[in-house]
Amino acid sequence: MNNDKIYDVLGYLFIAGVFVALVLSITQYNTLPEVRVSNETQECVEVINHDERFDYTCEMLPSKYHHVWVQ
């Protein structure tokens, strides 16, 4: 193989790696739980788990979540 073909293959592998990382990031973002916090009391009122593997509550919040203000 000459150098041009090696650079072409490396370029395609890099683009494929970026695409896979993007898909994984979007998938992880969409499965984050939603923590609803009262605008008045500033306290958690509900946790909506979008991934059935987890059962987070207001007493046991995850390290990462979507913060949603509610009335």
C-alpha cells in the first residue's frame, strides 16, 4: 500500500469514529433522567426515569440529569 491509500483509510476511520462518538453521546443524553424542581421552594418534586434500568428518586438523585423547573 502506498502512503495515499493509508491516509485515505485513516481519514475514513477518523470520520467513522467521530460519527460513532456522536451517536453514543446523543443516546446517552436522551436517557438522562428528568429532575423536576419547584420554582417556588427550590426542592425536587419528581424524578422521571427515561431508562428502565434505573429508579432514581428525589432522595437519591443521579450525578447527571436534566433540570426542569416546575410550578
